[in-house]
Amino acid sequence: MTEEYELEACKVCHEDAAYVEEEGGWCVYVVCPHCGTLTAFCRYDKGQSREEAVKQAVDLWNMGKVIAERRGE
Ligand SMILES: [Zn+2]
């Protein structure tokens, strides 16, 4: 169960705490548990393997293509 990916620190809060989360067995995304910033969901049920979807989510994260979630602290 080892997954190989390198996640950069969060672009929003600069915490190095992001991880890949799986949603309902059909998509993955990267989320920062510190500030709630996340990437778009990357589906892997349509001709794309889960590994590819994880890589896609990681790439989105590292490019800074993220959705900042503003939660009241
Ligand atoms: Zn963050």
C-alpha cells in the first residue's frame, strides 16, 4: 500500500500537511487538513487508472490549481 507522490507545501497556508484523499471509490483529490484547500476531484472510473488520477491530483496541487476553502476558524 505504498503510494509514490510528492506533495508540495500548501500554497495557501504553507503548511506541509497535504495528503491524497479518496472519495467514494471513484475519485481522488489532494487536501490540506490545515486550511481546507483542495484540488478538483480527479475521477478514475473512465479509462483512467487510480494511479493516474492520483498523479493528476498531485500535479494540480503542485501547480497551485487549488480551491481555497474559507472556513471560519
Ligand atoms: Zn493549507
